[in-house]
Amino acid sequence: MTLPRTGSHTRCTDQDTIALVRQLAEQYPDKQIAAILARQGRRTGAGNQFTAHRVAGLRAHHKIPAGPIRPTGHDGEMVTIAQAANELDVSTATVHRWLREGFITGEQITPGAPWQIQLTDELRARVREHAPDGWLPLTQAAQALGVARQTVLHKVQRGELNAVYVHNGKRKGLRIQVKPDQVGLFDNHIRQEAQC
């Protein structure tokens, strides 16, 4: 029977979890790190569920510093979905939908971690009470361009079409800028392929 070396023990937290804690500690407090680890089903070396106290102990043992808590509300700062929704005067469900549709981008360090949204003046300008004259709702923009709604959303995501989100009254939703040279975009694309 092989005996453990003096000063060592067999109940060690796996290296992947330690590396993840090191990464998460740059942005999140111990309590939030524990919640993320719990959602991922990770356990301590002793098989216990992580708590804020256990995360703090793990950080201390592995000399992982607690990261600075980022201030919010400054241009370009990373904020949570709830903070972005509050700042932009929309619901958190709307921010989640924007992430899915590509109207805004965000990052998630690991599954189960909160999404982080980069809150910039440009993003604030894209959320307004009224759309500029001539900008069309998503369905009308898709019809004018001769493409599917999802194609319009992909073009917004890639920056090929300008869009704003109107959050006032019953006419909430995306408004897309469709320029005259873009109308019939799908038909032009088919003509170009036929010429090849």
C-alpha cells in the first residue's frame, strides 16, 4: 500500500476548478464565485459544495488575490444584465433578447457565470424614445430588403445595417435604417449570382 507523502493529502480541489476560481476572482466576489461553481456542479476536494467561506479559503491557500470590484456606469465599463437594463430603462428580458438577437454583445466567462455587457455611449445612443425618420420596424425592413427577419438581425449584428431600439409607448422594438440602395438587396444578390 502506497502511503501519502508527509504533509500531503488526497482531498485536493481539482486543478480545473482552481484555474476557474483564479479567473473568476478577477471580477467576482467569493459569494458569487461559490454560486457559479455550484451551478456547474463543482465540489471542494472534500466533496463539499462551495460557499463564500470555502472559496475564500481556496483563494488564500493558492494565493489567489481577490480582484477589484469594477465600478459601474462609466463609458465602456462591463456591467451585469440587471445593471444594463436599469441604465437603459428596459427589462432584463429585453437585454437577454438583445444578446440572443445580436443587437448587443456580451461575455460570459464560464457557463453559469453572469453575462457582462459593455455599456458605452454608443449603446446608450442606440436605445431611444423615438426612431429617426424613415427607419423601419424589423418585419418591414425584412420585406423592403427582400430577406428573412433573421438575416436582418445577422446584418445588424455584423454592423452592416444600423439599428436602434425604441422603448417608448406601444411601438417598442427595433428600427432598422434601410437606405434606397439596399432595397431589393436579395434580388440584387440573386442577379449577381446568375451573372457568375
